[in-house]
Amino acid sequence: MTELQTPPAEGEEPKLTFEQALTRLEEITHTLESPSFSLEEMLKLYDEASKLIARCTSQLNDANEKITVLRGESEPQA
């Protein structure tokens, strides 16, 4: 089993790349599938995963916007 990482301090934004965030999400998923942690620990991991998902979604949306601009499709098409 993968070693459980300590989440960042309250209000502190983790310095993760998109790929690192995905890797951490995979770790959390595997951990949550294991019954070896308390409910409280699992809720903390679920919260961390929710924040990572939001962060990754935001990064993907930003990348999509940049690609749209680079392709010259910044104006909505009818």
C-alpha cells in the first residue's frame, strides 16, 4: 500500500502539477478502497480529493481556453 501523505495545512495551497495531482488522486482512491483507515481519516481524504478534482478541472478548463485562443476560435460560433 502507498504511504499516506499528509495534506497541506489549513488554507495552504499545495504546490502540485496537474500530473502530481492526478497521481495523488489515484493514491487517495486506492486508500479509500481499503478498509484500514478510520471514518475520520477517510473523510479527510475525501475532502482532499474533492479539492484536487476542483483544481484539476480548473487547470483543464484553463488549458482548453488557451487552446481555443491559439486555434483562433475565441469567438463563439453560431
